[in-house]
Amino acid sequence: MRDPGIALDEAAPDTRARAVEVRLTQMGLGLARRFGDGVGGRLADRVLRVLSDRHPRAFTALRDMPEAHLLIDPVDAPAAVLLRVGPRLALRVCDRDGPAHVAVDAAVRGPCARLLDLLEGRIDGDALFFRRELVIEGDTALILALRNTLDGEDMDLFADMATAAGPLRHALPLARRHAGRMLDLLGIARRAAPPPLRWGMVALERRLGGKPQGS
């Protein structure tokens, strides 16, 4: 059952709310990668604990799987996520090809929004693979096992992460609820800013989101 203190609308978020979620995910991955394995690893451990507490059935099933490494690669983000299933369940932010010292058994790659849809069960994974919006590599059985484990789970990653956000636990759902207005205000602020400040804002967004400077 969701924490009533961060209850969200039951309807699926509109596209602008999803855009905010994707942007925050991209920035979060970028920051975790810049923090390195120390701070970034502790953050990943906290994320895993929160998800395990809120979705015990699914994460018990993940721990019951044979040990394997799955790379989840949002191609429009600055880093990927390595999930180790099995008794030593673990989560780490890593480079797009995975850590050099780890043999990756399978990988799923695609836009951040589509990977969030897949992990939250908002869209049929078969349809995403058929339309080639997601690409799978390696052990397809592992990816199918993950999808089947999460299928039917009432998972909302944005709301789940809000519970671990400390003082921001109420602000994050509010940001999603008012995503359209936020995006409009940010656009107005960027257009109204003097050119040096505007360029700095764009450069910072690109760095945090992992976008090349020339794109």
C-alpha cells in the first residue's frame, strides 16, 4: 500500500509529467555516476532497500533467481544501471558498457521513457521489442524473467523514490502533479535570461542529462 503522505493520482501521468520524470531520472543517473562508487553506491543501496520494502513479492522473486547481471541502458541518459539478481541482489550505476570487471549476462537498451514504462508495467514489453523501441542482447530468458517478475506489480518508481528523498518526499510528487506549469515556467525563465546565463543553463542541463555539447 502506498504511503498516503505521497499519494498520487491513480491515472497514468500525462506526457509532460513523464517528461519531468525522465529528465529527473537522467539527471539522477548523471549525478550518481559523477559521485563515483562510494556515494553513488550508497545511494543505489538505499534505492534498492526502498524498492524491496515497497515491493517485497517482486524483490523476493529476484533474490530467488540464479545469480546473473542485467544491464539496463537508457540510451538518452549519461549512465546505465547494472542489476545483479540472485541471493546477493544489488544495484549500481555504471558506464554504458557495464563495469569492466563484471561479465554482463544480458542487456536491454532503449529510451529512458520506454525503460521506465517497461519496469513499471505501463506498456506491453512484447510490443516495445516488436517495434524495436527496446533492444535486447545476451540472455533473453533473463530479461523475460525480470519482466514476468515485475508484471502485475503496482510499481511507480517516481513515487517510490519520493519516500527516500528526505525533505523532498512531498515536493517530488507535487512537481509531477504540476509538471506542465513547471515546464512552461522553466521555458519562460530560460528565454528571459541574459545570453550568458541562458547558455550556462543549457550547458548545465546537457551535462547533467549526458547530452553532447553540440547536439
